[in-house]
Amino acid sequence: MKERLAGASILLTGGSGFLGKAVLATLLEHGADLRRLAVLLRAADTDAAQRRLREEVLANDAFSAVSETSMREALDSGRLCAVAGDLEADNLAERVGDGLRGVDIVIHCAASVSFEEALDDAVGINVLGPARLFDGLTAAGSTPHFVHVSTAYAGDSRRDTVLEDDARHSGAASLDPARMLAVASEWRDLAVQESSQAKQEREFRRVAEREVAHGRAKDAVARAEELRQRWVHERLAREGGRYAIAAGWPDTYALTKAAAERLLAERSRHTTIMRPSIIESALRTPRPGWLEGLKVADPLILAYAAGGLTHLPGRAENRIDIVPVDHVANACVAAAAYPPSEPLRTVAITSTAENPLTLGGLAEHVKAHFSREPLHARDGTAIKIGDLKFVDRRSALRHTIRRERLLGLAAEAVAFAHLPVSAEKALRRNRALAARVTRMVKIYGAYTELNCAFDNRNAHALARALTPADRAALPFEAAEIDWTEYLQRIHLPQVHRMAEQG
């Protein structure tokens, strides 16, 4: 791998994120002979970006396997450096300047990964971000191999098999970022107007004053404004979700990633699209179970373990596609080092085609782990985990919304009757859990109801192109994952620890 990357200048975006840190650590470990490794970070200037790289990014335990001596030497020599830039700013080329010159390879990891993002915000970073970067590189005279991290769900996941080279998504031809922004802007203007109407303002103030009276807020005015902003965001998230589903994608994240793929295919003549599925904790490096924040499947796992999630949309036999973060990072670096001969290549880093895991199988692993090592309630009582029932989305929502309402009414009754505060708090905690479950069912139901396999023949072709040494150093094929070992001994214990740490 060192020989393949020797003398190259690489620009990495998203280096402060979960996947970006893993990619950067992999590059530092296997790219000792790089001419330059620049990390694009949002900062006021180069000095601030450099401080952020040293103090925020490289201080993370993602780099625990990287030699401190080699890292220090790379920083001191300038071979590893930070570049100040904002992918949401239109004048990227002017701001970054020389930082975009002489770039041979881009690994673009920066993105908004929220499934509840307002459509205009999601387009701004996920679609226009890579476009601005590509245009800035072109203006600087760079024509790099562009390794772009997308998502497996950018493809048409309504099919039984989603092909890597499949450009025939029914909605792809109509993806127009300018039109998407115009529609989203109209939604935002309307939502802001509606949130400022007298009736709505009175409702925000009423809720805020009640929360102040019960000691759950300190400032009624500030709390009312917070509620108004949340109301606008939730309205925009719902509109964006409906728009994405109508176009053929599960949410705005997948929709905007598909739009970015199309844009890059039209502009670039040397691009690799990486399509990972649900990225979870590391299998091996920097250590088994390395994880930053709870990822896509983890809130559902913890809600089930805490007794809040009892009904999940989908069927037990539906396939769920999970991959470890180090597999994705390894594949990104391998793709960078082994560019395609054709102008455009799509590589799916997925598991369902060769090593499928079902929803029912995942639920069994979760139940087995949390039966042995249960979560505990505030009073120290162990929470008993039951069987997860698989139903349609409407039934799952009906169940959790009913539970949420009943708990809310019970909490109000306890407060009105002046019973112990601890009883009211316990009911409100359970209601908050039920509200989170309702939200999660709405967000993730589109994914748990899927039952597709993601073809990964291009990933196999990339793996076969590697030398035996590189293939051993940078494994990313799903066949090597032992789900019992990974889930029972690596991932679920890590999620459990994070839940206990708060």
C-alpha cells in the first residue's frame, strides 16, 4: 500500500467525523510515503485549522494504533497538515487557495448524516458540498481521483437486489438540486410564518410556562423560542421525508446522497463512489468496538433493551445490512490506492449479499446480551428484556403513540394529585422514552421494512486487485465477519458501556 500511495497528495474531508477519523488513521498507518496529507477542516484560518487537527482530531483514540513518533514527524515536516475551508460556503476556492492545488486524490467523507435534516440544509452540505469542492479543485488546476463516500441506500433499495452499477433508479432522472432547494425554501418560509401566528405562539408560551412552573425550564421566553424553532425543524423534517419517499428514497439523507452521485458522475471523469451500508463499531482497528456516539442501529437496540421498544416495523426474516467502520475506512484507502480504469466506479461496502444478518437474528443477539447483562432502572432494578414483535409500521406507531399518551396522562394526574415527585419523574422518563421510540419508528421504519441485498461484486474486484499483503492489512470483505463474535463480544458490549456512561 505504501508503494501505491508513495508521492501522492491526498485531501481528506470530514476528518473530524467518525468515519473520517478512521480513514485518516488508516492513511497515517499505511501511507508513510505520501507527499502530502491535507485535512480540510472548518476553521477561521490555517492556524486555527492546524490547532483543531492537533487538539481535536489527532487527540482522539482513533489514532491509538498510529505511532506517535511518525505522527509528530508528519506534522512537523508539514506532510500532514490542516486546510481551513467550509464546504457550505460558495467561495471555497478563494478561501482555501493553495490548499487545493496539486491534489492527486480526494477522499470525501464530509456529510450531514442525519435522517431528520431539513431538505435545504441536507442539499447544502450533501449535494452542493462535493460540487463546491470539485469546482474548487478544478479552479486550482487539480484533476484528482475523487473518492466520494455515499450510502448503499442511494440505490433503489425497493428491489430485491441493489446493483452497484445501477443508475436506473426510477427517480434519478428528476433529481435537480436547484429545484429541491427552491421547494425546501418555500417550505421554510411557510413554516416560519405559521410558527409566528398568534395561536401557535400562545401554545409555545403555554407549554413553556407550565414547564417553568414544574421546574423543568428556567426561562419561559427562551423556552418558548426553543419550542418554536423545534416546531419549525420538525415541520421541515416531515416535509423533506415525504418528498424523499415520494421520489423513491427512504429519507432526505439517501435522497441527497443519490443527487450528489449524479452530480459527480456528470462533472468528474475519475470518480469512485463508495456505498457503505449502516456503519457501526470497529471490528479490529483502532481497537475492537471503537465507536463515537450511538449510530443508526444503536438507539433502537437500547430502546429495546430498556423496555421501550416492543414492536418494530418489518419482518423477522428481513435482512439488515451492517458493516464495521474499519472495513469502510480500509475500503476507502484501498480504492484511493487502486484507482479504476474506467471514469466511474461504484463500490458497495455491505454484508447482505454474502453474509446476511436478519432483523430477527439481530434481535436474538440483543436479547441474549441484555439478558446476561441487563440495563438498570434509576432505582437499580434490572430491566428484563422480552421478545421483540415484528409488525407493520402503522401498528408499531399506533402502539408506541398510545403508550406515550397514557404515560403523559398518568404523569399529569400524579402531578395534579400532589403525589411524590419521584413518581411523576419516573412517569415522565418513561413517557420521554416512549416519545423517543415513536420518533425512531418514524425514522428507521423505512429501513427495517426493507428486505434487499446489496450486490458487492465491485468490492470483491477491488479486493482481488490488492496484493496479498495489502489485502491482509486492509480487510473489508463481509465474509470474514462472525456475527456472534462481533455482536455479542464487540459491538453490543460497547453500546452497553456507552449507555451506562450517559
